[in-house]
Amino acid sequence: MPLLVAFCAVLLLNVYAAILIWLRAVVYRVPLYRPMLANIVLSFVPVLVALAGILGLLLIGEAGTVVNAPSLVRVVLWAYVVIGTIAWVLFFPNAIYLITELNFSHRREDDPVPLWFDIIQTLTLTLSGIGNAVVSMGVVEFAFTAVFLDPTGGIPVSSWVFAGVVIVLGAIGVYFGRYLRFNSWDVRHPFGMMRKLRVHFALRGKALEAFGFVLTHAVLIALVYVPAYLLAYEALRVV
């Protein structure tokens, strides 16, 4: 029950953020800022991918009890996990990307919208993204632990290493998205991405800026995620 409440709370944050964006346009008669709505959808994609991944694991497990071919099932399981994890990692930065909306880039100098409203709107948007990140990564880490590790003795160190690597990769992805305008699907053009990266980091101070950006964002997500996952893990063990 506590986990269901937490999931519903995160879902409601997404809905509330969308409502506030819509109300901003309706109440203050300004154009609807569609990029924020699109970012909410993209931010929730990692949650959907994680849940779909769990469903797929359950289906493969059921198939393994019917098909008398353990070696084949093991190969299919590993292939599914590797491909699914890569897909999830590519979309994961979309969730924590919403932290960068706090720059209020959607406001104009003559904006009729009160600052207090935009503060609540963007803060809700950011919290929804962080919530999506925590939920999706918690689902993936728990599945990783349950399927491949022994969860009976507590959270394995390799599970924390996995989470740490993903958090850092997510922060790197946010930097690429904000400053180089990369999207998750740009991995289809690796050579173009490499050219942009080479040009970007050839500029003086960009490497240090990127390091500071990734470090501060990763620490923030870790400080939120670690206690949340510990609480959820213990709740699942009690059940």
C-alpha cells in the first residue's frame, strides 16, 4: 500500500504540473507553453518503459515454465534485459531534465503572469520529473536485484553501483540535452553527435562547466533517490 500511494503521488504531480501549465494560458491569457507539456510526457516515458520491462520479465518467466529449454530462456532473458535497460537509460535523462526548467526561460520581461504562479508551476514540474526518475529507477534497480542478485541479505553493493552509474549517465544526458540540444533518439546519428561534442568541448571552460553541472545534478538526484529506495525496499521486504 505505501508503494502504491507513492506511485499515485508521483502520477498526481505530473497531472498537477500539466494543469498548472494549462491554467497559466487560460487565466492570464498567454500562449500555451507547449514545450513544457511535451517535457512532462517525455519525463514519464522512463516510468512506462520500466513498468513495461517488468511485465516483459514476468512473461518470459511464465514462458520459461512452459518451454523445456532453460538455455534458450536464459539467452532470451539476457537479451531482453540488455536491450530494455539500454532503452530505459536513453530515456531516463528526460525525467531529471525538468530540473533545468527552473531557469524560467519561458517568462518574458513584460509577462503578465505573476512570478509566484510561475514559481509554483515550474517547481511542480521539476518535482514531477524527479519523482518520475526515482520511481522508474527504483523499479529497474529492484528488478535487477530480484532477477540477477540475492536480495535476501539486503541491497547488494552492485545494485548501488548500477544506480550510481545510471544517475551519472542521466546527469550527463541532461547536460547534453540542455546545452547541445540532444534528444534520446539522436543516438541514431552517433557521428553527428561526436562532431557536436568535439566542437562544444573545444571551447574554453566547457569541460569544467560540464563537470560541475554533472556533479551537482547527480548529487541532488542521489540524495533524493537513496533514502526513497531504502524505504521502498524495506516496505517490499516486509510484504
